[in-house]
Amino acid sequence: MRQKKEFVLNAHYIRICKCCASCTHKEITRERLTRWCLQNGEKVKPTHVCRKWQMSDMMQKAGLSGGVVRDMKTKEVLIN
């Protein structure tokens, strides 16, 4: 059975999916399909989410850089 994805907003109003991949407690292993959770000491999938999930520093900073969105063909700035 598939879990329903849950999203939260960071301080810059960017939607962040709650999962191991966006958690501060993850430790990436050499395997691409699993990660090591520093909170519960288990190998988990990147899509796993537990009750101790906390947003990582990188996810908290998403949207801070002030970048722009450009049209791929014309390179015209669409969103500033």
C-alpha cells in the first residue's frame, strides 16, 4: 500500500515533501536505494518518513538564493 505524501512549507514558502530525503537525521550510504537514519538506527528508503522527521538545513534554505526561472528556448526570465 502506498503512503500519501505529506508536504510542509519552509520559511520561504517552498513546498518540501516530508521524507527521509529531506530529513536532517539522514546519513547517505553508498547504496542509492537506502539511507541510514541517525534517530532510529535503521536502513530506510529515501521515501520513508517517521515521527522524528525534521527539515534539513538545505531544505530550510531552499528559495533563499534569489534565482530566476527562465524559458528553456528563449532564455527569457519568466519569474524573478
